[in-house]
Amino acid sequence: MRARDLVSGFPTVTADTPVIDAARLLAEQDLPGLIVVDDGRPSSILPGTQVLRLAVPGYCIDDPALARVVDEAHADVFLQSLAGRTVREALPANPRELPVADPDATVLELAALMARTHSPLVAIVEDDRLLGAVTLQALLDRLMAP
């Protein structure tokens, strides 16, 4: 089994996409992350958790006990903090290895790349063209199939 057998079309965003639009895309399509492209080529992977980091106040991340004291009515206000911000602001300050593979990559190569880069998806690129992605879920489904 190769990446070409698992790849599926996948939505992309740019670094200038409003992060609220990216969050909406993640939620509406139940995606683990998004491929950030620059001139049609993958430049980064934006895990959904990075979007959450922008919405959740730092004091709640640093001290989870403080998150417990914020009621649900006020928790919705935190999502408003995404307004006017871009995907660029959600990307890690120190980018890691870009999880990109070619269509001939094996399942084990994809799994190792996901594990090494802490990415829930791998962009599949051939001849400088994005074909789509292999998600962690697709990979696990394949590994668990009888």
C-alpha cells in the first residue's frame, strides 16, 4: 500500500486566510488540520490544536484549573478573539519538518513522518503539485483493516 492509494482531496488555506475561516473549515468538515499553501505548494500544516491556542487564553493553557472557573456563556467570547487574525498567527514560531511525501511513500513511511512531525496529516506532492493528503484517520483505518 502506497500513499497514492490513501490520498484524498484536501482543503487548503494560505497564511493570509482569516483564522476564523480556517476554524470554520476545520469544524464543518471535521478535519484534523489544514494544508497551508504558498503559490500552490505546501508551506506548512496547521493542526486544529494550533487554532485553539489562539482562542484559548494563555492563563487557561498555563493553569487548567483557571479554565474551570470560566462559565460556558463567557467561553464563547474567546472565539471572538480570532476575529481579524490570520492563519499566519496560528502557525508555530519555529516550524518543524514539513510533513510532505511523494505518492510512492509506504504506509510505514507515512506513519513515521506523522509521528516525527507531530502532524495529523501528510501532504502528498508529485512534480511540485499538491495531490491531496493522507490523514491519521485514513492511515489508522488502513492499518487496522483485516
